[in-house]
Amino acid sequence: MIRHIVFFSARRKEDVEAVRTGLLALGDIPHSSLFEVTLNTKVDPLSDEVDVVVYAEFADDAALAAYKAHPLYARTTSKVKPLRELRYSADVVAGS
């Protein structure tokens, strides 16, 4: 299983919710077994620049690749990209 974790910050504080709701559209792509978009609770002061977290699980590399190749992925990215400041992504194999 592949865990796909992406951290976002909004360029402007007032755009955080627009980033979150924009990213929710990615949940309509059928290749993940679990998909979540959540706000960072900012409990840890060392990670307070992160506003929104996307967490998804995929059966394998092929499912993740199909997710990223889906047309909705490109449309969503084009809408959210102008609103975000940073984006960090990690894809990890569960249990590794």
C-alpha cells in the first residue's frame, strides 16, 4: 500500500478554506482506497506554516499513477496552485 501525503500552505490566510475545498474534488477520483483533506490543527509550533493536509492510500504504484493521470487531478491542481504558497508531497510504502 502507498500512502500519499501532501502538505499545503495558502498564500493568504483568507484562502485556506478555498484551498481545502478545492482539494476535496480530488476525492472524486476513483483510484484511492482512502482519501482525506483536513486542516492542520497547528498544535505543533514547528509546523504551523502548513494549512491543509491531503492524505490518501493506494493499493500500489499503478493506482497512484492512475490517480495523478486522471483529468480531474489536472483541473484541481490548476485551480488550487495559484492559491498556495508551498506544497510538500511524500509517497511512502506502508510498513517500510
